[in-house]
Amino acid sequence: MAQQAVTQQDFEPRIVAFLCHWCTYTGADLAGTTRQQYPPNIRVVHLMCSGAIDVVYVLKALMDGADAVLIGGCHPGDCHYQSGNYKARRRVAILRNILTQFGVSQDRVWLKWISASEGRLFAETINEMTDAVREMGPVEFKLGWDV
């Protein structure tokens, strides 16, 4: 079955969000209960802590069709697991180097600190991210052996 090229006008980004249970996931819930408006382009993966994120999870999401990934956690110093958000920050730094090697823009992975009381910030982040990814277009991996 031939796959049709997606034009810039028809493109709707697919965003996978890995969200910390204690802060960003709860902030997303608050955004919903307070009826904050944001696009339905996001699919949430619930993590107990942003420190549980693995580079492989993000790469798998992008390779399986996500156009961007959001990693959300507690503000630095407020992690319920002490240093999980610092681990997430280090892993995202490594991930950005790996993405460059695959020919994927680092702007496709966002790391945001959003607390449980910041439902509005969550909605604003999703709106901003969707617009930014819409501008970039679909993700393209360079998986060949360029020698």
C-alpha cells in the first residue's frame, strides 16, 4: 500500500508525553478539569517519575511515528523521589546528542517542569509545542548506512 506524502497544510503532529505522576500528570489532569483548551495531538504515558525515562522509550516513540516527545516532571528540588528530575535532565542531554546522530532536530524533544498546580502552564505548553512541531513538519530519520 503506497503511503501518500503529507502536505504542510494537512499535517497534524503526533506528540507522545511521558509525564511524572506527582506533578506534570496531575497538572494535565488539572488542565482538563478546569477546561483549559489545548489540541488533542498528545498521547500520555504515565510514569511515576520523570527520572524513569529511558532514552530508548523516546527513540522508540519517534521511530514509531511520533513527531515530538514531551518529558514532564517536577520542578528541580521538588521531586518526590529526591533526584529523579535531575536524572531526567541528564538523560535528555544524552538523548539530544543521539538525536543529532540520527539527523533529527533536538527541538523535537521538550523537557518541561510543570507542577501539579500548573494546569494552565500544561495547556500552554501543549499549544506551543503543537504549533512548533506543525512548523517543523513530520519527523524524518536518517537510518541508512552513510559511509
